[in-house]
Amino acid sequence: MMVIDLAAILPFWIGLVLFFLPQAFLAMVRVLRLVRILRLLRFAKESSELQALAACVRRCLPALRLLLFFLMLQNLILGGFVFHAEAGAFVAGGSPGGGVWVAGAECE
């Protein structure tokens, strides 16, 4: 387990110490950080709680698919409503907080 941790942080220290290396090499070395995911996968195989959670998700998958379908359908319909509601000219200031200020000023 210590080897996996070392392989996960090694690219950071190599990039810090050997900053003159080409970026392509450092990008290749950063792939080693993915090794840490293998540790999680091994833990998931051994954990009975995570196995029970995976079995529960597998059993509920049809209901989850239906829920996601209705959420996407809702987003499409309400997105169309908002698109047509905001079809007029936008009068708020150019700053990101301008719309919030206009909304706050209209509520008073």
C-alpha cells in the first residue's frame, strides 16, 4: 500500500524538482496518479458495505433510469419555457452581479 501512495505523489515531486523537463514527459508521469484508483477498487472488492450498495443500485437501476428520463424531460420543457420567457432584451448591467442587483432593486 505504501508503494501505491508513493506512486501517487511521485509525479508532483518529480515536476517540482525537475522543472526543466518537457511537459509531455511530466504529463506521462502524472498518469501514475491513476494508480491510486486501483487502491479504491481493491477496497471495494473487500468491503461488504460497498458490495451491498452496488447490489442495491443494480436492483434499483430501472427506477433510476426512469427518474433520470423524467428529469431530462423536465429540463427540456422548463428550459424551453425559460428560453421563451427571456426572449426580450436583457437590461441588467454587464457585470456578473448586475442581474442580482436589478432583481434586488425590483423587490423593494
